[in-house]
Amino acid sequence: MVLTAVRNPHPPAGATTLIVSLGILSEPVELVSMAAAIVLITAMGWGLNILLGTRPGEGEE
């Protein structure tokens, strides 16, 4: 809802919502592993941006 409100869609976020809501991941360990993967990828993205000296959205008008 937040991404829609700021008019910045993120298709993978929608896919994650569907995976959970459709019950594809039904065991608690599956949900925890997906959450951990999301946190890991986010941290890696931030680290890469810092390493390269870039900021997300830079140069967009």
C-alpha cells in the first residue's frame, strides 16, 4: 500500500504478497526463511550502494 501511495510500484513485493496470501508457504520455517532472505538481499543492496557511492533514485526526475 505504501509503494502504491508514493506511486513507486515494486513487482517483487507484490509477488511476495501473493506467495504468502495464496498459502504457497505454509510452514513457519518457510516464512522465516523468506523473511531472512528479504532482509539479506536488502542489506546487500544497501551495502553495494554505499560501496559504489550511489543512492537509489539518483538522477531521476
